[in-house]
Amino acid sequence: MDTKGITRTVSVAILVVVIAVSAIIGGMYWLSRPTQTEELPPIKIGVITTLTGGFAYAGETQRAGIQYVADLWNEQGGVNGRKIEIVTGDDTGDPAVAMLRARQLVEQGCVALAGGVLANIMNAVFEYTRKANIPYLVGNAACPTFNRGSTITKYLLNYEVSADHLNQVLIKYLFSIGAPKKVISIGPDYAWGQLHQLSIKEATKDYGGEFALGVLAPYPCPDLTPYIDAIMQIPTPWTIVVNQFADEALVVLTQLQQRGVKDKGCIVALQALDDSVFIQGTIGEDIAEGIYNVVHWTYTLDDPKTHQIALDYYNKFGMFPACHTWPTMDQMNRVFKSMNTTKTTDINVWITEFMKPQSVMYSETVQCQYREDYMRLGGNCIILKGKAPSEKINRFPEISGWATKLDYFKLVYTPTIAELDSIITLEEAQSGIAYGDSRVGPD
């Protein structure tokens, strides 16, 4: 028997089998390997916001802002070669629905959640995300959970400056220019109105003023006249801070102006008059003139970069970014930059990059700085003042026939980071004793 021949035959057969198996495995690998034309799986970001009901306008501008930033990144190839996919859930203004939407979005593979208009909605979403270890970006100035020294986790990234900070800046500035130190506040009987009224009262006392009256009206309120009548019983001169939502703010401001208050004191609109609801509303120079308006996130007004983004946004969505849309866009951009730099979607890695000082996306001169547990933004809490009709300008001549409410206001004050720190120190912010402003906390 030719044993050598048999051995040779068997060896060849084995070699053939090995080559064949290797080819099959190799083929399976190359079939499964992404090609240059095959896209990597997208990075999914969940947006939970109010898209139905009375606050739908705010939710829609927020959703559009996040989509705007995602589109910018996708046009440049995405984050580390992965496209960004925005998955939206309508909370309908119901906390139970919001929590359900949060779970659904995470189950769909979203690596972070963002958005929210109402404090009770954001609380509900946070209850889920903190247990699921999913980062949640919120913009809330007046929810005690997020703004009054509460113990929170690193998975909550609040990009809104607190009501305490905003009102300290506002009252200090107004008193410095001679505004009456007798202060009145009117706002909605809701978390936003309640905390703002409390912080206005505290700031008034801190700077030597008298808090004469605090009015909280139900929301919505079909007739605000009785509340305004009660205010008018207080002897003038006084400074009144109007904190109503949206169209109700227009009603209060209009009635106050019609009753000649601007000639007897000082009117302040805490609800930003550069918001889209006012831009497309009815307020004009006859109402706007002389009103002070504090905006806790700046348009940076005539900054060329800001102007171009606003124009691009308008051409894409048919509206200007609302005051709360700017920080939403900026902080979403900050997240994508951090993921791209660290080459991961793991928050335990990219959070370090996120915390570093960075210029905001809408201006080269304004810088946002996160510290260990709170945030500062140079150029926030800006204060505008309504112009006289003769001073009105058209800030967006590119849009034929379009006059914005920005045209009716001029910038009168912008605090620096150092000035903000002098108002509320790092120690006060961390302790929560004075004006708690927690942002990113321990695990």
C-alpha cells in the first residue's frame, strides 16, 4: 500500500478544507464589515418636549434647534463618521406621558435625552434618566430640583442660568441706574412664577429695596384685569417685574403701558421679549418703549455669527430661534463636539471634555464655562431696553417686510463672568445656602 500517497492525499484534502473554511469565514467578515459607502449606525438623540397644547410653540422651537445642530454635524460627516438621528417624543404636557416617552426613546437606542418646557415634565423625565444612567440635557431656570442646591447626578446637565442669578443681576442693575426701589412682581402661579417671585423678593432685600407686592395669577388666566387693578392700588413710583407666559405677558404689558405706568415707574419684562412668540406677536414701539427686558441667554444681537445662524434658522424653519433655543442649540453642539473629540458616546468619557470652557456656537466672543457643579456664561443675563420709535432699526433686512421685536430693543447691560461671580460666589452656588445653582453633580 502506498502510504505516502495516501498521506499526501489526506494532507491536500485537509489543506483544501482549511482554505475553504478560511475563505468562508473571511467572506463572512468582509460581508459584515462596513464598506466605504455603507454608513455606520447613527447616534440617536431623544428629544422630549411639548408639541401639543398651549406650550407647543416653545417645544417646537426647541425641537427645531436640536435638529438644526444635528443637520450641521451631518453635513460635515457626522460624529466620528456616524450620522446623528433625532428621535422626538411629544410629552403632551403630561408628566406620565413624558416618563413613558423617555423609556421608549431609550429602548430605541437613544444615548442621551434633551428638551422639556415645563418643570413637572422635566422632573418626570429625570426620574427615569437618573435610574437608567442616561444623560439628560435640560434648560430650566426655576425648577427647585434643578436650581436650589439639590443633590443631582452627573447625568443631569442643566444649561440654564438660574432664576436666582438672573434676578440678582437684574435688580442690582436697575437700582444702580435709579429705578424705584419699591418692587412689585406679577407672574403665573406655577413653579416658574413662584421661584422667580421668591428670588426677586430676595434680590430686592439684598440691595436695599422694599418688596411691596407679589401677585401670582392662575395659568391660564382668561382675565388678568383684577390682578392689574390690585397692583394699581399700590402708590407709585414703583418697579414692576412682569413674569407672565407668552400672550399673557403681552396683555399685562399693554395694560400697564395704557395706564401710564411707564411715566410713573419702571416696567420690566422677565419673559424674554425676543422670544419667537413676541417676534410674531403684536407688541410694537408704542408698548415696547422704555420697558426693560432681561434675557438670560443672549442673541448677542448684532454679532455677525449670531445674525447668520438666526437667518439660516429662519430660512429653514420659518421662524427665529426663541431665547431658550439658543442655549439648547449651543449645549447640544457641545455634546457632539465632546463625543467627537473623545471618539465615544459614553458619558463617563465625554463629560470631561464637555466641562472644559468653550466658546458658544453663536459667538466667538462669548464663552460658556461649566465648573464642578454649576455653570457660568459670560454675556448671559443681558438687559435690553425698549427704543423710542425714532431709534427702531431693521436687524434682518434680508427678509423683506419682516420686522422683529429685536428691532424695538437695544442692549444696555451685559455682566461678565467675574461680575456674576461677585454676585453669587462659587461657595454659595455649591452650598445651595444662598442661591443654589447646581449643574453637574457627583455620581
